[in-house]
Amino acid sequence: MSRLILALDVMDRETALDIAEKTSKYLHSIKVGWPLIMNSGMEIVKELSSLVPVICDFKVADIPNTTKLIVKTARKFGARGIIVHAFVGSDSLKAAVEEAKDMDVYVVTEMSHPGALEFLQAHTDQMVKLAKEAGAHGIIAPATRPERLKKIRKIAGNLLILSPGVGAQGGSAKKAIEAGADYIIVGRTIYNSDNPEKKAKEIMNEIEEAVF
């Protein structure tokens, strides 16, 4: 099974479906965020789910009741997983896991951009522990900092690690897998490519070469 997740941060339905159709055979899943949802509506989750499992990257950061409503809606439209923030605390994380039922919950513990060093990183270890205690399926940790991934992997235990930042942000798929990531998230490098299918295949192959 592929370990590649496509971050499909395009703005319109037709482009999203075209790229998904061309790359789906090389993907574990597709991650959709607010840019696509705000322009295409939640129905795009259903449409993409007919091709490959969909993770809703909503980075939910709210009180438990609102968190439940958001998670419930993602599940209603056929999402396989949802991404939530940890900094809101254990009660909101537990609410997400409870409402998710058979849907996977992934918790942001450290993001891939430079700004994550300003606030998030100081609390990463604690947020990984919160994710474990809440019963989450996995966490988000940066491919842009392989040395951090190694440390996070030790704390995460059996939690899956989805790792963004490969490609446009400078991260290496091979190094991230070797540092402990289970899945690699790639966006612009694939969807902005002249040949998304070819690029997705290349990255999938790179990931497979790193698996040992």
C-alpha cells in the first residue's frame, strides 16, 4: 500500500477531480483543506472519496461541542479521517475521537513551517502525549525537521505519523520515512507539476525505497 498522501490544496472542483483521477493509483489518501472546501463545498469530499480515501484537514481548534459538530459533518460526507489541533486541550481531543467513531483522528503536534518554532514546538511532546491519551489514530509531525521526527517517533509509540513539508517546503520523503514517519504528505510539488501523475509515482517510489 502506498504511503503517499496528496494535499490537494487547489481551488476548484474540476481541477481537484482531474488531479485526483490522474494520481489516485499512487496514493494512500487525499487531504483536503479549507481552500477547496470553501470553493467547492463538502460534496467534493464525497466525490473524491469515490476515487481514494479522504482526510479532512480542518485543523479543528474549538470547544468540545463545536468540535463534535465539525467531526460529525466530515463523517456525514464520507471522510475517512480528520485533522484536529491539540493545543485546545484534552476535552476537545476526546470529543473529536468520540464523535469520529470509525473515522480516523489525526492530531497536529508540530507543523512544518518556520513559524511552528515560535510556539508549537515548545509543547510538541505534551501534545503527542495528549493525542495518545485521547485515543487518536495518529499525529502530524514535520518532514522539514527529520531530527524532530526521530524524537517525536519515540514519544508517539504506536501512533501513526503523517508528515507534511516534502517538496515545496524543502523536506525529503526518504529522510522523513527513515526518521519515523509512516506517511508522507505532499501538495504543491504534485498538483503544480506539469505531470502530476508522473510526479506522484516518483515520490511514491522514493518512499518505497526508504522503507526497510
